[in-house]
Amino acid sequence: MRFRIESERLILRNLVPEDAEAAFAWCGDPEVARYMVYPVYTKAEDVERWIRSLDPDAPDEYEAGIVLKETGELIGSGGLYYDETSGFWDIGYNLRRDMWGHGYAAEAIRALVGYVKGQRPVRGIQGRFAEANGRSRRVMEKLGMSWLEDTVVEKFDGSASYPGKRFRRIFEEREV
């Protein structure tokens, strides 16, 4: 969906092709991509191709660019993606390495969840992370999520896989 959401420190908005160079700062960083499902991007043109592939009108996908209000810098991306099989919304997030540890990922996902709840029912959220990625675990815990099951996180291209965890949060009736 097309949107613009503001939280205390962030603006969440649709990614556009002109964001490719800024997004390459995290998509092309091997340390950031280490436990992500995508392989490391080697060119900003490939990031632009990914951004162009996003459908801002898809009703079940909210892919957001994460922008610092204070500076206007695009520092990451994140989103909510409806999983028809489970009836839950999958979460995802990714930030430039110099933006880690400031609470931006949790703030962005909270803002997205609040926005989507205003559009349609949200039974709950779920996400996967590589077990070795303690930062992602902490983000999910900050979001009130807890362990659901052990799983595997595999890169799209099959180049690596990691033992993982799936966390979930079910919202109370009054939260939905």
C-alpha cells in the first residue's frame, strides 16, 4: 500500500528507485547481509531493480523505507507481509550498520503495525531470525514476541543457511 507514517523519530514511506544508492549502504554491506535471506548486493543498480520490483499497491505487503526525521536520511527498510497460511503478519527489517542499537527497527515495526491495524485486522505478528543474530532476537523481544519454534533461515540463492528461531506475538482482542 502507498503510505507515509510518522513515529517519534522516524518517517516510514514507500521506497522509490531514487533510494537505490542510499539503500545500497545496507544491502551491499556483507556484515548487514550476513544473516539476511538475500545475498550481498554488489551494485546499486541491483538494489534499484529490487525496489522497482516492489508493488506499492499490494494490499498484503507494506515495505517501508525507514527515514530519520531529524536528518531526512534513509537508514533502512522494513515491512509487514501477510501470510495467508498462518493468518499472521510476517515482519522484516534491515538497517545500516551505523544505525544498529538505537531502537529504530522496533520503533519502525511498531509504527507499521499501528498503521496496518487501522486498515485491517491484525491477529498477530511473527518473524524469523538466525539464532546467531542476537540483535534481531532483541528487536523481536522488544516487540513483545516470544519463541514459537526452531527453524532454518536460508538465503534465497541457497548459498548459506543458519539455525534459526521463529517468534510470534498474538494480539489481545482489545489490541486488534
